[in-house]
Amino acid sequence: MRAVLDTNVLISGLLWRGAPHECLLSAEAGLYELVCTNWSWRRASWKSCVTS
């Protein structure tokens, strides 16, 4: 199964514990495949470079 997570869920899962973090752990465990479009990945990468 594949899943696209909301950006807020991704960021929350990386920064804090809780349900969003559990979603990321489930993907890491192979319960589903986390997918992302090239456009959103490039946009997220660009924004993280700008805010750093």
C-alpha cells in the first residue's frame, strides 16, 4: 500500500512524538510505502535551505 502524508503530519512526525511520529515509524517498518511528488520534494528541500 502507498500513502501520501500531509506536510504538517510529516513535519510533526519528524519533530515530535505522537500519532504523526507513529505514521512515520509505520512507513519505516514497511507497513506502507511513503510517496511524494517530485514537485513537493523539491519545494520542501528549497524551503528548508532558505530557512536554515
